[in-house]
Amino acid sequence: MDVMKCFNFYILFAGSCICLSEGQIKATIFLDPWLEEIVKGENLTINCTVDTTSAGNWFYLYKNNGTKYQSSIRTSGTQQSAAFRIQAENNDYYMCGCSIFESEVWKKCARSEQVNITVIDDPKTPSLSLNGPFAVLLPREFVKITCELSLKYSCSRMYIFRNGEEVYNASTTRHGLHRTSSYNITATISETYTCLCAISISGSWLKSGHSEKINISVIDRPEKPAIRLNESRNVFLKAENFSIHCAGGFQHPAKTFCLYNRNNGHFIDQKKANNGLNLVIFQRLASTSEQYWCSYQVEMSGRLIDSTLSAPVNVSVIGRPKKPEMFLNSNFTTFIKGEVILLTCNTQIEDSNKTFYLYKMNESTPVMRPIILRGNSTAMFNLTEIINYGVQQYRCIYYSTLSGQRVDSVQSNPIVLTVIGG
């Protein structure tokens, strides 16, 4: 065979000279792992692949345009590959090439694109972040801090420091496009945290510089607010209006106040603080007997923090006494002046605290108090001597004293009387 016809180069195979000719196949190269910068002394793998089904082939790795390594091929389906293990020492670039034995001819594939190896002396410094929006915490609150570094850089292990002392270290885990390691904090006092990365080089751990600091501040919850009813009583009729006064502490200006009821702390209302005053007044409509609490929020270091709940205030709600019934002692409503006229007011409720009154229609002053009481549920009014000529309407009511409060009943239906001369 004319070696001169081998236009690229030749090799000896089984004692014969076999030409290597340029083919259309091109090798592919990639790093495992793919890193933008590599720590000096770190090991990495360069993979070379080519799409072919030919057997008995060779791969070559070129360093800075010179042949550095060669390796037999690995076959996987229609793709063949070789892995080159190297140790990073300097800024170098690499390319892959291959020789494929096909149709009794060694063909030289086109070289791959080059990959550049950038070598650094120390691992890249990671970043430290809070898995939460605030670095201001209340005592015993939990927060997680995460040390992370892009997958573009090596980091086998991460260390977390509190006030300059190591408190945790662990192997990194992949999360999205980063290597991460997390640590849970239970807030007790204000502290400072940093983290760093480490990789193993020749049996020793080489560490990065410390990340930027995260300062965790621990503050006490705002003091308990004071709550009271604006009225001098705590018993109200159903559907009656009443107001609840809630005042915050003096250490921090409140932004909003919240009102709760029932034993499970059910939220029912919220109001902004009044023009810098640390108090609000909630207006309520009495419906059922229950307890009320209030709290307030203050803004500290950009965070809204709730105070503890106030002591409870009790509100009792009662229904207005039922309407009494009024009867006339006669089947007639027209009387001659001087005839006996008796009106009876009945409640059917036994109550020693009850007091009855009789009113003329459209007048607010009682006509008289009852002359005769039958037990505690019935009162009788004798109009014989006081009634005047003409048409007049009367109604009765009664009131009871409940929890020190006077509670009037609903007015009875009116009775219309007509008085004429004899």
C-alpha cells in the first residue's frame, strides 16, 4: 500500500499499514460534572462520545492541542464513549478525537469542540439565606437557614457557623440548580450565622471563605393590651349596641387592633389605630352572651408582630321581657262617669323584682302605680276616680331589675275607654 496516499496519518495494524481517512463523524466532549471553575488538584471526568455502531475503536483526548490520553471505547446502543479521569492543575483546554475501524479502513473522526478548564485555588464561597421573609423572630420561633452554591462550582460538604463557631456540617444535596444544605434554628437569643463550602483534595478538606453574615434578632412579643366595656355595665338587651375599648402598650405604636370572641379565639373585627393613639373602640350589636378578647399589631424591623391576647371581658345578653296582657273588668268599653273601671295587667311570670306602670297613650308619665298586686305576675289599676270624660287609651308595662340594670318590657296592646256623663 502506498503510504503517501494516506493523506492524514497511518498506523500499523496486524503488521500492515492502514490509512486513516477523514470522516464526517465528529466527536462530542463534555465535563462530568460540568463546572465553570475547578479547584486546583480536584479530579474530574472528561467524557467523549461518538454516534457509530463500529466496534474495536479508540478515543483520544487532546490537551492544549497535544495528545494526552487514549482509551478503548465503551459501547451503548448506537453511541460509543470513553471517559478520561484528569486532575486539574492549570488553566487548560481539551478536545476529543477518535479512530473508527470501518470497512477495513481506520477512519479519523473530526475533533470535538474544545472545553476550557479554569483552575482556582480555593472553593467558591457559598451564599446563606433565610427560608422566611424576616430575620426578626419571637422567642421559640423556628426558622430554617440554607447554605447554597451554584452547580457550576464544586462543593461536597457545607459547614454552618453560629457566632463564629461551627454548629452543623453535612454533605450537600442537589436542589434545582444549586447544591444546598439546611439547618433549623429555634430562636432564643440574637445571633449571627455564616456558612462555607469544602471539597476533598488528596484526602484533605479544602474550605472556602465564609459567606456573608445573617443576623437573627430575637425580640419579645408586645405586651398584653387592656380591654374593657365603655359602658358601666356588662348586661345588654338583645340587639342593643355596646362598645369595647382596646388599648395597646406604650412601648410600641400599634398599627391595627383585632377583636375576637368565643373560647376558640374566633376573629370578628379589625380596626386601624386612631391617629397615633394606641387604642380603638369596637362597636358591637348584642346577640349572644360571650367573652371577648383583643390584640394589636406593631411593626418591628419591617415585620408585623401580634401582641398576646388581652384578658377576656364578659358580655351577657338577655331578651326584653315579653309583652304583658291587659284586661278590662267589663265587656263594655263605654262607661258613665263614676262607674267602676278596673284594668288588669298580667305577665304570667313570677318575679319579685317586677314593677308595673300604667300609661296614657302618647304620654311618658305613668298615670298611676297599681293599687292591687296579685302575686308577682298581675297588677290591677282602678281608674274610677281619676278618669276624665272623653275617649282615652291606656297601656301597661313592667320592668325588672337584672344584674343591677332596669329592663322594661314591651308595651301591652292599648285599651280604648270612653267616659260619658250620667
